[in-house]
Amino acid sequence: MPFYHKLGKFPHKRHTVYRQPDGSLYHEQLFGTIGFDGMSCLMYHVSPPTVVKEILGHKNIAPEVGAERNMIMRSFMGYKVDPVDDYLDSRNVMLINSDCYIELAAPKKSMSSYFYKNADADEIIFIHKGEGKLKTQLGNIDFSYGDYLVIPRGMIYQLHFNGEDNRLFIVQSFSPVYTPKRYRNWFGQLLEHSPYCERDIRPPHELETHTEKGDYLLRIKKQDILYDYVYENHPFNVVGWDGFNYPYAFSIHDFEPITGRVHLPPPIHQTFETSGFVLCSFVPRLYDYHPDSIPAPYNHSNIDSDEVLYYVDGDFMSRNNIEKGQITLHPAGIPHGPHPGAYERSIGHKETLELAVMVDTFKPLKLTKKAIELELADYHKSWIGA
């Protein structure tokens, strides 16, 4: 996270005596990344976070790869993913490489019987449909349509939905998720040319401290194995914390588009960065304002990255016959561009109301068997007649 935040109560100095009302000590936990060199926060627990009563077992949840290599432009019908009651069971990995997993999910029920920890990856959960509350060790965050929920690796959480009609686009990142470096000064503050600022970032605001003891099921993902741990103390027994490493929400609707006289390249839409991919937000915006501008993107070659677009809402101006929840994959090594008619059709238009999320990976993506099941046949032929 780019700024310091705190919630609850904690002592004046780190690693010093801090007693509960009954005289016993609160229990510190440093929650950090990249050893002791990355972002961290310091939590204070009512009871130790280490008391394991039982390990029930584990299961392999590694995605099944259907195509190891890909040089074909493809599209997948994301809304054909069937709704499933359980949150973890609803997650369908579509595209993978060693840096990230790209998933679709349609959970119907809230996580009420267990807690979840992804010990492998940071998670970016985009809320396409649904609303509710993200509950974590560090507090709660309300979410709704258009929110990105950024959850650091190792964070214990539950998702509570207000209804059963929920659609999520999820990216697991095996390196930390940051705000783009070019948007920040050397102190980490977001600069004036950034398309969003700290005011738009919503950290946890509601700290629930549970002191109950019992049998609390925590499902932990590590190296694509899901382990079931039973803890004695409620995972949300933190009375206070401070630091930089915490979950937060950012709404795609708060992303302020950067525009120009002529068409600007995709990096102007960048929202997050990692060492293995970037994530961009395409939002409603005014078109280019040179009198002879062509608003639709020019043909370009993906030489160094695979491009994934997830279509959220509106009429995506460079594509024909695109539906909500559809995914397109344009692999590195071959050119792609606007669909037939889109280039000419864009001339003279003043604005676009499109909404989409893009992930550009620096390593090739493999297709899972689930992605192949949802594939739209012959998408690569859709430029015929241009």
C-alpha cells in the first residue's frame, strides 16, 4: 500500500509491554512481505494466532491445463460459468503462467463456515456483480459493483454477499501488487498526474474483535494445495494494528481517464503493477479531440506480452458482438486490432461508455480445460471481411 494506516488500539512503541484489562499481554504479530524488506503491518491479538487444534487434511486444487502453448486469438464466454454455492468451489481458473492465475467465479453464498487464506498470492478481486462486505483480520470493507478488492497474500478473510447473483473476475499475483511507479513520487505519494489518489483508496474501516474460543476452520492455499486447519481462537481477534500491508478497495468508477488529441496507448489505463503483469481499467471517457483523430485503437503487435481483456459493461468500441463477462486473449507474437468496421465507425464520435479490465502478462499464458470449455469457436476468424 502507498500510505500508512492504523485502526484500533496499540502501544506507543513497537515490541513493548502492552497489557489487556485483566493484566495479560496482547500478542504481537508482524505481517510482512519479502522477508523483512517489504510492506508490513503490526497486529495485536487478544489470543495467540498460533494455536492449532487439528489439521483435517488437504486436497490438490491445481488447475488442469488444456493447452500448454497458445498462438491463437481466443475468446471465452465468462457468464457461462455456472453459479455455485461455495466461494472456493465457484472459482474457475481460466488462464495461467508462473506469475498469475486469471479466474472467474459466481459464488451464491457467503463464507460463513470457514475462513480463507491464500499463502501463495496477492488477490485482486473485481466485483462485476453483487455487493456485500469483505471481512478480514484488519477490519471490514464494504464492496459493490465495480470495486477492486486487493487482498495481500497471507491475509485471512471472508466474503459476505448481500444476495446470490454475484460475478467476480479474480487475478492471483505471485508477486506483490503495487500502484504504478510512474504515478508515485519517491516518498510513495500518488502524484498530480495519477488517474487516482489516496482519497479513492478505501482501507479497512470497521474492526471486529472476537474473543471467542472454539473450532475455527481456516482453509489455507499453498502451492495449489488447500489445507484445512482448525484453530482454537477466532481469526479476527485483533484489537489494533498499524502499517502499510493491508487489504483495500478501489472502485473502477473512481479511475479518472487520461485523454489526448490523438489516440493514446494502453499504459494510460494502468491501475496496478506487479513484476509479472500490469492491470488496466478502461472506463467511460471523452474521445481524442484532434479534428482528424481516429478514436479506435490502431493495429498493433503484441511482441512481448499476452493481452487479456475482460468486458464489464457498455459498448466496447473496438470490438463487435461482445457480451458482458466475455474474455478475449490476444497472444504475444501476432498483431491484433479493431474488428471490421470499428476503425471507421469510431470517427466523429465524442465519447465511449465502455467498461473493461485488461491484464497484460509478460510471460505466455496457458489455457486451462475450463477455459477451453467456454471458448467461443473461430474467434480468430472474426476479422475476415475487414
